[in-house]
Amino acid sequence: MIDRSASSPPIRSDGLQIDEHRSLQVFHWRLERVAWGTFLAIVVAALLGLTGGEGRLARNTLDHGSAQAEVPAVARWQEPDNMTVSFDAAGPHVIRFGPGLAEWFDVASVTPRPVHESATSEGLRLEVEAAGGTVHLSIRPRSPGLARYDLEIDGATVSARTLIIP
Amino acid sequence: MDSVLRGAAVYLVLLMIFRLSGRRTLAQVTAFDFVLLLIVAETTQQALLGDDFSVVNAAILIVTLFTLDIAMSCLKRWSRGLALLLDGSPTVLVAGGVPDREVMRRARVDLRDILLAARSQHGLRRMDEVDFAVLEQSGGISIIPKEAGKNG
């Protein structure tokens, strides 16, 4: 291994022996300011929900006419999250998540408990009464990436996307 | 493998944040900053360990962090450029008794910081007794009094 720290620092005209790299220091100060701006941007993004969790932009609302689904816009890998489907009219209702959901998420629980539930190659199909008007799904992202999945509620299908960050 | 990657990621993130926060952040450690450092340690704990609280996982993480730190010190010793990038270089704040206001502003150091260092290191009373003041890589300020400068 070459020891490059052995060379002695230069002596300035005023007698001070110091290895000062002013141009590099100026560059670093600029970089510092950019970093502080980035830190601020990260804090603002987190407050808005762009890093997962709560926040104004943390969730996507998908309108199905007589039902509204709320899915996470940004989720954190391995952190429990949830999806909700709210119905305007009383049940029974059929919710089907495309195979993309199972590819990206583990579904831990469905509340209230579905009347009938089946997981096939076409995805997860749930028949619910939705007595309270809302069905909650507890989910846990499996891996980081952009999850794309279909959501079909009483025959109407929309595509949903969730960014899963590490 | 997961533990090693987590350890490396947290090490690099902390290294980057501390370096980009500026040297003065580390130098002006108050009691509150100390508490803040403890909170940072507590916050990173979950990211490091994940769901695995076993002794083996903890041992792997500790070994990973120490290995990275040793590797980094070896790399810095081998490459002067990397050392400069990671540690920076000393910055002359006062030369020949004249404060460099622009450098002080950028480095977030004011005359009070220099006078504090002058008092604590050499018992100096006034700014005109200071020959040189250098902001070191560690974040501390070194003072060379006028007499000592002449003798050196």
C-alpha cells in the first residue's frame, strides 16, 4: 500500500505550513448548500407523503362510480400499509385485485371478513357485505419497485400504481 | 447478506449526511446536539436490524460497520483525493491577524467562535492578539497567537 500522507504540507508565504485546498473547499461549500436544499426537499416530500406513510399525496383515490378505492401512492418495503374500498350502496359486492397485487404485496387481512374469498391465477377475488360501507385490506409490500395492478369493483376495472420504496 | 447490505447502506447514508451537514455542525456540539446524536442512533437501529434481533445479526452488523470504517480509512490513506473528498482540508480563517470574512461566512464561523477558541486555547483577550486561526478537518478551530507565530 502506498502511503501518500507522508508528503509534508507546503509552507505559505506568510509562514503557515498547511495543506489547504481552497478551490476544493469552495466546491464543497457549494455542494453543502445544494445538500441543504436537498435535505429540505426531502423533509417537504416526507410531509407531503411522497416517502410513504401519511400525507396529502401519500394515497391515490380511484373512483369506480358507486365505489371509491384508496390505495397507497407510495409505500415502504416491508412496512404494513392498507387499502380501503368504500361503497355508496349496501352489499354484497365483488372486489377483484389483479395478479399484480399478489406479485407485489402480501395481503395480511381483510376487514370485515369476506363472505367468500378466492386466490387464483387471475388474482384475489373477494365477496364482501361491507356492512360499514368500507372494506380494509392490510397489506405488506414484498419488494421495492413500481407495483402495477388492476382493481375491479363490481365489474368496473381501473389500474392502480404504487411506488414501493426501500 | 441482507444485514451486510443494510449496514453498508446506513453507513454510507450517515457518512454522506454528516459530511454534507458541514464541519461546524460537528464542532459546535451542544448538549442538545448530543441528544440529537442519540436519537440518530436510535433511528438507525431499526433500519440496521430490521425484524431480526438475534445476537448473530447484531454481531454481523457490528463487524460490517467496523470493516467498512477500516476499509474507508485504508482507502483514504491510499488516495489523497478520497481523503480530501471525505474529510476536507483545513481552512485558514485568519491569516496574519486579518480575518477572511468571505471564508468565515461560508464556513459558518464568526469572530465569536474564533475569540472563544483563542480564549480557551491561549487565554487571549482580543482579536488583534490572534495571528492565525484555522478551521481544522475535525471542525475545531486552532489558534496561533501573534507571539507564537513570530517564534515559529
